[in-house]
Amino acid sequence: EPTLKETFAASLPHKIEQVKALRAAHGEDKLQETTMNMVYGGQRGMINLIWEGSVLDPEEGIKFRGYSIPEISEKLPKAPNSSQPLPEGMFWLLLTGEIPTAAQVKALSAELHARSTLPEHVSEILAHTPKDLHPMAQLCLAVNALESESSFAKAYDRGLAKSDYWQYVFEDSLDLIAKLPTVAAIIYRNVFHDGVVAATDANLDYSANFSKQLGYNSEEFAELMRMYLTIHTDHEGGNVSAHTTHLVGSTLSSPYLSLAAGFNGLAGPLHGKANQEVLGWLLKLKEVIGANGGKAEVEAYLRETLSSGRVVPGYGHAVLRKTDPRYSAQRLFAQKHLPDFPLFKLVSQVYEIAPKILAEKQKIKNPWPNVDAHSGVLLQYYGLTEQSYYTVLFAVSRAFGVLPQLIIDRAYGLPLERPKSFSTEKLAEKFKFK
Ligand code: NMX
Ligand code: MLT
């Protein structure tokens, strides 16, 4: 059966032709009107990127190459006795648009394993990093330091034809994904445990191996990781981590530097760090309402969060207008594996109450929960209680979504990203506004 690189290369001429024909037919047609509010308002609703892996529907949520989360759970290959899809298969799907066979995913897992060794200087940098430096800052440091391994950067320095860029970006992307679990596990074990990381195990799938390196050996935790790493991969192109990776990549910075830039964006509390924020917010809620807290206490806590000018973490979204299906997938997992866990019950209670309270504030466009409202509680149940680490897990998954697009960007020959900006004076002048 063809490998991932062969499958992608075979699909490329047709895709490039399709893009060419579409642009020839409609290249000068208007896509939409843009307004000044869009420019001042964080570009909400402005279509300004090509992103092949996924498209986000405000009502239905994310579709990966056209497949919903329940559909990918059904169609993507699974580990033996597992009911969760393998994220390796998701990488294949996001890059090629095709569902791989079980044998193809197995071969990809093996290839990732073979590429997983870290250069010594990266482990050394992490060993000398202060333990109180946030795990996301450590991750960004390590991914930047991995740049030494970039075959794209080396080939570019030697002199590389534009038509060959993607091949090297592909190699770097696979290497990066292969090395991330060890990097992430070193950070976890250094900061919170004994600094000892288990050797990679070639007999395990990516998620089971990562779980083991983190120090969690149960099959149920590996199941959680398979789901977690699959659903956090991709959320179309406009989110900050995806957009940033793509933007920096357009300068022909290597995949290492581009991904690190994306991770820096993921580290913000309005983006990936919301999963850490949610846990802190929930634990405080638990403390405030005590053992017998009911609806009224939860409502009061929500109102107090809002009236103090803070956001309710894990709720709201720039595009979504309904419950995030990634939240629903995690809720299903919790209902199956930890239905009586008190913190899950609290998450469910907040779900019953928060949308109504948030909807009272007219300015909040989406009162429903997003992916981050649920992920922490699952990790808490299995003993991974260190909240400041949670965004690192999100990051490992996000690499599976943003790197396929980086390969596609270079395969399509997309140019340097460089939109036009205006000053307020210039805008006022345009509208003859005094
Ligand atoms: N709690 C309180 N206020 C909110 C919330 C919330 N959960 N969501 C939106 N708002 C406010 C928002 O701060 C803004 O206020 P202001 O005009 O005073 O600046 C107003 O409502 C309008 O915002 P929206 O247009 O509804 O949302 P926007 O697209 O600007 O922002 C988020 C989207 C996700 C940044 C926002 O909903 C939020 O801050 N949520 C909490 C943080 C969070 O869960 N982030 C994770 C998102 C998912 N991810 O992984 O990245
Ligand atoms: C994401 O997964 O990137 C978040 O839901 C944020 C977004 O899509 O804007």
C-alpha cells in the first residue's frame, strides 16, 4: 500500500489543477464585502485564508475533511480493543483528504517511532530550565531548539527549488510530530516528577506511547489520549495557533520555528490556555460552594465572575454558536468512564446553568461551552492534576492539524502573507470623516 508521502504526492497534481482552474474561472470574483468593523474587530467573519484540513460551521462545529467527530470516530483506524480513533490516522486524513487503512496507520506509527530521537542539546536545555517557567514557554523553547534538525532549513541554505519545498517540509513535519511526545514528557517529568522519562516503545501506538512516557500506564488513559489528541488537532485556519503557524511559515521559516510561533499563540488564556484557566475556575467554584452547593451558588459564582470583568473560561467562541462537538465528545467519554466523578458532576452542573447566565449579556455572541470547558476534568480523574501542563497536551495535538497545512501551503506554492493595513487617520480620510 502507498505510504503517506506517496499518497499525498499522487493527489497533488489534481489538487493544483483544481486550484488553478477555480482561480481561472473565479479569481477576480468578490468573495464577500468587508467592513471597517471587521478590521477593528479581530477580522471576525472575514474569509482571508485557505485551509484544507477542516472547516468550522457555527452551528454544527468542526468537520475534518468533511467528516464530523462521530464520523471520524467510526471511520478512522483504531488500536486493538480500542473504541477511539488513532491521531496518526487523523494526520493522514488532514493531509490527504483520504481515510487511511489500518495497515497504513500502523506503518505511519512505526515511522514516527523511528524518527523520535531527540538531539542531546534539547534535553539539556530543558534540564537547565527553571521549573517555574510555564510548561508552554518550555515547550516553545524546546521546539525552537529542535530547529537544528530542520532538513528544510538545511536544504534551503544549500539552494532549493520552490517545487521541492514541500518534500522537506513534509520530512520536518513528521520528525516534529515524532519528537513532540518525548519533549512534552520531559517537561512534565522534570517539572512535576522525578525527571525520568520512559524510553519510547515501538510496540505501542503514538498515544499509548506518549501516555507511558508521561508516566500513565493504564489502557483507559491511553484511550483518553487517543481521543484528546484526535479532537484537538484542527479547527480550521483562523484560530491563532493555526493562523500563526501558517503566517510564519509563509516567510519560509522552518516548520520548527513556524510551529513554535503557533504554540506561543496557543499559550494565551483566550486560546489554548483556557483549559488551564477552566480548571482553576472550577476548583475555586468547588471551594466557594462547598459540599452542598446548589444551583443558586453556581449562578452567583458565574455572576460574580462576570461582574468582576473577567471571562468565564471554556465558554464562548469566535465562530461557534452552539455547544462545541469536541465538548460533547468529551462529555460522552466522561459519561462512559467517570460518571460519578464529583468534578464531572460539577462540570455538568455548570453546563446546565452557565449558558442561560451568559446569554443574559447581549454582547456575548455564544453562551455555549467550547473544547476547553471539559478537557481538564478528564485529566484530573486519571491523576494528571497539574493544570499548568494542560495546554502542552493541546499543543501536541495541534501539531497534527497545522503541519499538514504547512506542507500543503508549500506544495501549492502559496506566497508570503502580507495583508494591507490602514491607520485610523487613513480610514477617516477615506470616508471624509472629520
Ligand atoms: N465570559 C465573559 N465574557 C465573554 C465570554 C465569556 N466566556 N465570551 C465572550 N465574552 C465577551 C467578550 O470578552 C467581549 O467583551 P468586550 O466587548 O467587553 O470585549 C464580548 O463578550 C463579545 O465577545 P464575542 O464576540 O462573543 O467573542 P469573541 O469572538 O471576541 O471571543 C473568545 C471569543 C473565545 C475569546 C471568548 O468567548 C472568551 O474569552 N471565552 C473565554 C475564554 C475561552 O474559553 N477561550 C478558549 C476558546 C477555545 N480555544 O481553545 O481557543
Ligand atoms: C481552537 O481549537 O483553535 C479554538 O476553538 C479556537 C478557535 O477556533 O478560534
